[in-house]
Amino acid sequence: MIFAGKRPNNLGVRDGKLASCPTSPNCVSSQSTDAVHKIAPLTYTSTPEQALADIKSVIQSLPRTKIITESNDYLYAEFKSALMGFVDDVEFYVDRNANVIHVCFASRLGQSDLGVNRQRVETIRTKLNEIQQNRR
């Protein structure tokens, strides 16, 4: 059985901000201010364009992912769980002024994601750092 849910209509960047996390604990965002949802943004040592290309490469290397939208400072992908087909909406926004990449990982359905979204961000952070270190 597939539990995809409907794609949210509030995705994207508005006034330099990604959509806020819902009150449920199945979302993490680098732009959130509360401890339940807050996670550090991604950092990069390359150009913003190269950093986004590196993130795209990392996402494409992970199982059950699909890139939906991308621009010069934004990338949106869907991650699907192996067992039940739950879909998570994943956004990356390059904040050129702060020199970071903001992230928001949100589950479409349910309450808890058992920490999966936070772990995915950390996996991507680790792989991005490896790519950047190998380039030096």
C-alpha cells in the first residue's frame, strides 16, 4: 500500500524563507526556531552553484528519491520510504547572503517520522562535506 499523500501547495521560497514546519514532530528545518524542528543549515566551501550541484548528486545517489524542481538557488525533491511508500518533501535553498544552504525535510502524512528526516539531513551533510574535501 502506498501512502504518498498530496504534494503541499506551500513549497518554494518566499521572502527568503522556506515553508514552516507543521506542529507535528516529523519535520526539520534550518529556518525553524523551536528545538523540535531546528537543524543546522548546510555549509559549503565552493560556489553556491557547485554546492547545489553537489547536493543534487548526493540526492540522486540515495534510494527512492526524485528531483521535482530546481533553479539556480533552490532544489525540491521527494524521498519515498521503502516499506509503505510514505513521501517526504525535501527542500534546499541557497542563502547567498548568509553563505549557507537552508533545508526543510517534512513528512506528508503521520505524526512521527522516528527521526528519519533529521538523519537524512545529516547523511546529506556528511556526503556533501566529503565531496567538498575531496575537491580540495
